[in-house]
Amino acid sequence: MTLKDELKRVTDMAAQYRDEAKVRLHLARQDAKDEWDDLEKHWETYRQKLDAAAHEAGEGSQDARRSAKELGEKLKERYDRLRKRLQ
């Protein structure tokens, strides 16, 4: 194999890897965007539950606070996972 042939082979492989990386990057970006959009819906639900817990009184408020706390913990974990993926 000549040097010219070898350079062409290496260049072709590099171009293929580049194209594949570009597609994967695009898909990863879209996955992250989809996950963000989903998290934003959950964020709104969490804010509503938090507001409801702040306004309720008595035994029911304990349930509302517990529910809001659980949802908040799940959201925190999911945002953290997304944040780590984007690093």
C-alpha cells in the first residue's frame, strides 16, 4: 500500500468517525432537550404542590409537604443527572 493510499484510508476513516460523532452529538443534544422539557413540566407540578403545602393547615398539610418534598428530591436527582451529562 502506498503512502497516498494509506493517507486516503486514514482520511476516509476519520471522516466516517467525524460524521458518526456529529450524528451522536445531535441526538444527545435532542435527548438532553427532551429531558429538560420533561423536567420543566415536573418543575411546574412541584411548584404547585409546594404552594398548596404552604397554604394548607392541619394534618392534610403534612401529607402535602411530604409529597412536595418527595417530588422535590426526585427533581433534584434528575436535574443533577442531566447536569452531569452536560459536563
